Amino acid sequence: MKFAIEYISKGGGRIGRLTGLQSQPGAVHETPMVLVSTVGGSAPHLTQDVLHLVVDKDAPLHVPAQHFCDHVQVLQNYKKGVAHFSALQGHSVCVSVQDAAKATPQGYNHKKGVSLWTYGGRQIITADKYMDLMEAMQPDWYEALNDADPGIGSSKKRILNSTTSSMEYLKQCITLHKASQKLKGSALFAPLLGGRSEKARNGWSKSLMSTTVDKSAISGYTIVGLHTNGPEVEDLQPVNVSNIVKASLQEPLAAELPRQTAGMWNPLTVLQLAHLGVDIFDSTFPFLVTERRGALTFPFRLNRRQNDGAYSKGSCLEHQNKKLKVSEDSPKAKAEEEVPRQDNKIRESEDEELSSPYEINMKNKSNVSLMKPLLEGCECYTCKNFTRAYVHHLTIANELLAPVLLMMHNLHHWMDFFSSIREAIKTDRLEDLQTLITTSVFESNEV
């Protein structure tokens, strides 16, 4: 792996080029970039063909180790790596220890190893077993085994235990990485730890530059321990993580190496992290929005406005002329009449609680007759072919097509968002992009 910084913005953020990946020798990935998050090796709700309607066929994947630690022997026998095993050959692969889409139970790690929560239950994995898994998965780059358990309110002793054991894991991973022929083309990323303590994080970064660590084997950094994964990460605001990330990234840490972070960060926090110089993110946030049946609609285009108006007369949306009719004598119609209005208000309020200012809730009844796309101007397959009314119907009916169409839109929107981030950094307009989204969120909250 090779990483080169091409431009550093005066207003914060940097543009880089990631090249030399073992599975994609000729591919060039511009950063800040987003990895396609996977569940069990597949993009959530999307088959290979459908995924390629949304992203390029060389888009890097993010694969959590915990999804495959029960299948080491299967991958070893298969011998072609996890990307080929998941029928996504041609894509580069990044492996992390934990799944950022699922909350990690706290208090289960100890000196012997790190607890991974698989479909079969809890499994304690040591550095030796972890590296055996990496050899079987054959990633382009991967995160060294670490204890990133300490969260909000963790004691100094717990943070110290975390950094002490993680340093031991890192040294073991480096030794095994250098000795492995199968990992010769893979890059190792060192974790940046320290919980929510700025002092502990800066101390950890300094320890990585000490003589006891073989720095030549480290190709990048991954910021972990800011959270314990899962949907709660969405509520972390830029002000809550800014100083902590600064403490991890400040000198003497090598500035020329790529920096990565995983988690369901909301768009404003993503902008702050990009402002601080983080290069690689994942797509767990659009997955979270899809799971609660939302559609991302926040604006990110600085040169032209995104509005919520109707499509032009020349546009062609499937199902736009098909109305769902319910007979007045049908059981469903009678049941709806018998439901008290107060109950309807409670249901609507519960649905609103599951959404955020960055999206529209497709469960909401306001979408029942809207013959327009999820987002005006969006070029995704869903918006070009289906109406809000139809997607709302699929959502209410619990049809399997609903999360497929929503995931296609949300992933497309998220990818375009990162294109705008790169463009904003190049033109020194990252603050303008932040203002655009902040204004949209404020107006959404007012409504």
C-alpha cells in the first residue's frame, strides 16, 4: 500500500491518494473516502449485481473480523481470500476487529485476548489466532488486534489496562506480520487508543513512535475507542470528539500515513473528522438509516441547490400512476376507522423518534400519495424509477424490496456526500459545506 498527500486545505482537511493495493495494483482511491461496510461479507440488502449499480466494481470493502472468526478453517481451505469467498472479487478489503454497526458489550476483554461476538456467541481471540484469520482472509490492509473497550466513564485503571494489553497485541501482530509470506502484500494499521482521555491518547501516540515498536511495519493508523460501536455513535457530536481526535493525531505521530475511523458518524461529525485529517470512513450510517426505514435527504452540493420539489413532466417514474386503493368495506379500512386519533399520533411520534434531521421517515403517512422521488435531483436507481408513495407502501407492507431500494439510495447519497467533501477540501470550502448541512439540520428541527 502507498499513500500520498496531494493537498492540505487552509480551512482543514487533506486530499490523498491510496494506491498499490495487492488486489488492485492499478487502482487509485482518492481520500477522504468511504468503504462499503459489509455484513458477513456482503453489502447489507444488496446482491453483487445490485451493489454494482451503486458503487464502482473496485470500491474498497470494510469487513469485520468478528463475522469470520468462526470460519478460519473454511477460508484456509478455500485459499482465495474473503473477497473472492463473498463473490466480490476485484474489490479491495479492509479488515477491522469489531463490527461498527453493532454495539460491542463492554467488560469482556482481558489479558488473554479480545472478545468477539459471533453468530455462535462470544469467542476470545488471541493475537496468534487473529493473525491466522488475517492470513486466511487475505486483506489489503487490516487493523491490529486491540482492546478498544473503554468508553464514556471508564476509569484510568481500565484505560491503562487497555493500552498495556493492546501494545502487547500490536507487537505480536507486527512480529507475525513480518514473518508471514501470505501477508506480504497486506498493510498493517496500528490502533490509536486511550478512551476519552486526551492525556492517555497522546501518551499512546508517543508510545507508537518509541524504539520498542517496529515502526517500519506500520502502514497507517485506525482511531478506535471513541465509542463502543452501534447506533449510539450517531448521537456523538463534533464537539465531543474533536479534542480527543486531535490528541491522538498530534505530533510525534507520523502525519504522512493514512488515518481511518469506523462508526455510524452523522454527517456533521464526519465533516469535523475530515477537517482534522481523517482519511478513511465506512458506510454504517446509511445502513443504520436503512434499517429504520429512512431515506437520506440532507444537502451537500455547494454549487447547486437540492430541493424537494416534484420531478419534471418529462421524467419517468415507475408506479407513479398506480394508486393503492382500499375498499371502504374492507377489513383494513374498517380497522383504520376504529383506531383512535390519539393512537395515530402516538405511532407517528414513535416513528419520528427513529429518524434524524438528515433523512425522511418512509413510515410516515405523509408519503402515502407523494408521486415524486425520495430526493429531487438524485441520480440513484431508486429515485429515477420509484416514487415516495411506492417506497412507503413497500415499507408499510414489510416487503423485502423496501430495504433494498432504500439501501441503494442511501449508499449512493453517502458516496456522493464524500465526493462533495473532497471537492470542498480542494476549493477550501469545507466550512461552507458544514454551514449548508448545519442550516438544513436547524431548519429540520424547527419544522
